[in-house]
Amino acid sequence: MLKRIFYFSLLIFLLSLSIIHISPPLLATTPTNLSNTKIDWWLVRAKNHQTPGFNDKLSFKLSDYDAFAVGDTSRPVIYLTFDEGYENGYTSKILDVLKETDTKAMFFVTLPYLNDNPDLIKRMYDEGHLVCNHSNHHKSMPTLTANPENFNAEFTTVSDAYTAITGSPMPHFFRPPMGHYSRCSLAMTQALGYKTIFWSFAYCDWKPEAQPNPSAAKQLMCDNLHNGAIYLLHAVSKTNTEVLGDFINTAKSMGYTFELLPEN
């Protein structure tokens, strides 16, 4: 009888070890002590490949909320990112160029983009790029902080759709739509386990009907290279698609490397 009890207890113990612990999802609540005044992300370009100037009137440090506009500024490294709200027929070619130049990039995607382009998402994932969160509805995040359930859903609906396509969890990087943020929205984003990723280079490339001159665009991209630069490019841009390969090769010839932001 004692043997039976022993073996039964041992079996229960071993079964308990095999159970996978599933942690409940993180939830962001609205901090009542933090300002929710909307702030627009902006920068002032610098000369001679120096780090641009950013908003110097903030009463807090972005890094306190895991928010960043540059990566490792101690060496010549570039972080190439693309925002994807809808497909304009260029992403496949962009992926071709990245593959040809052995370059990895980060794609910030909305839920409609995920739902409409699962094959492209799978290709991004399979080819070693990071597919990151750009929200469900592409709304100004400070407008959502009063309703934590809606705020949280802007993240979880996207990450769940990504996992359904790739079978893997979504990297915890977030780009706030339109660069809108508040101290409150940053804190709530951080509570969900995400890093907020702004940028140190961007230009007017998002209007398909008013595309920049390719030669001028490439020159602007190269002139603003600096250590740790985070480049924001829009994948709907014909110009970006045309000059991407030349830009990457020129940057590499100047001593820059292209990397992904570290997740930890």
C-alpha cells in the first residue's frame, strides 16, 4: 500500500513538472500622476554626421520609459526601420534588396497590414528581419490612455495576429503612430513590456503621389548618417525602393554596418 502511495505521489510530481506555466498577459493601467499632454516627435538635423538634436524641453528622460531615438552611438552602426500601414507594391522588392545586400531591417506593421499580407510577413520573419508593432488602428496613443482596455488592445491584436502567422511571439518594439506620445502613453507602453522606438532620421517619403527625387533622397540619407542612427523609411515609397540598394552600399563603404536593435 505504501509503495502504491509513493509511486502515485511520484507520478503526480513528474506530471506537475511537465505542465507549461503560462503567465497572464501584461496589462497597462492609466497612471493618474503622469501628464497625458500630447507631444510630437521632432528632431533637428546636425552636420558632419553628428547625432541630431531632439526635444530638449521634456521634463523627463525618454529612457526612463524604455523609449529611444538612437541605438549604440559608440560605433558606426545603423538601424534600418520601415513603417507599414498598407501595401503599395514595393515591399517585396525592398526585401529583395535587403537579401541581396545581406542587410537586416525592422518592419513596424499595423493589424490591417498583417491581415492583408501574411505572405510578406512570413517572408520578413523567415529572412531574419524583425516584424514589430505599429498598433491596430494607427491612432494617436495619448487619445487612448483613458481606456486601458482599448490601449492594450492596440498591442495585443497585432501581436496575436503576428503569432498566428509565424508561430512565434512578436518582438516587443513599438513605434507610436505619427510620432505622437505623452508621458502617460510611454509609461503604459512600458507596462506592456514594449520599448518605444522613435527615429533620428526621417523625411517626407510617405506620399505616393508626391515622391522625392531619387538622387536628392539618397544624398539626404547619406548626409545624415551618424553613429547609432535609427532610420525611419516608409515602404510605400517608390523612391525609397529605387535608392535603397545604393544607400546601403554607400553607407557600408563609409564604414557603417546595419544591425537590428537588441531586444534585451
